[in-house]
Amino acid sequence: MITSIPKTFWVGQGAFVYRTTDQVFPGATLVPVQMSGATWDTAGFFNIGSPTKLTVTEAGFYCLSTYVITAKHVSASTGETLARIGLNGGASIAQLSQYIQSGGQSHYWALSQVWYANAGDYFEVYVYAAPERKITLCYFYLNQL
């Protein structure tokens, strides 16, 4: 299991945040992941009072990466599950989705994107599931280029 990204990978300021406990996502609702804490944060991007957000402190290009694992789907119904990196509470800048079959399996997503952001912009990881699912692990990494 990955526990952090060594700081030697980043050039500018950055943060690596995580959620290592289950979070349930109600069916057919796009919900941001509530992060538990930061392994490292060099410029105050993460605030535990707003645990879904990594907020940019100065304008520039940023590399964003997330890794999400959902628990095995045990419902008899089928549907869709997706993971997304979003900007400012809405716009999707990276997304992967997968169709769920009844009695399905766990899903593993890795998303990355380079994006220009202004000071005050924030990024979040979202999960959507229909029917209800839970994530068991999420990492989110932001690095100023």
C-alpha cells in the first residue's frame, strides 16, 4: 500500500492528503471525498476544517493526482461508479467511470491532470455511485510546477 509520495518528486509547493477509513457514498449522488489528514503540505493547501479541498495559494500550473479504491459491490442491482477531480466545486478536469455488474468487484482508479489555477481556486476528489458504494482508500496529491 502506498503511504506517501516522497517530496523528491515535487518541484514547487505541494501537498499529499489521504483518507484511509471508509466513506459511504449515497446512491446516484456526486459527493466529495472527506480527507482525514495530510502526510505533507508545504504551503497550507489543506485545511482540516474544509477536508474535501486542496486550495491553491498562488497562480500557476499544478499537477494533480488521485488514487481511489471502492469496496466490492455486493448489491444485486447494476449501475455506474465514477471518480473525478473537480475544480471550484463543479467543473470536472479529470474523470473515469465504470459500469457495475451485480455482485461486482472493487474498483481502483488513478487519475492525473496538469491544470492552470488561480490563487483561491480549489480542487476536490469526487465519487459517484449508483447504487450506494463506499470507498476504502483515497490519496490526493497536488504539486505546483
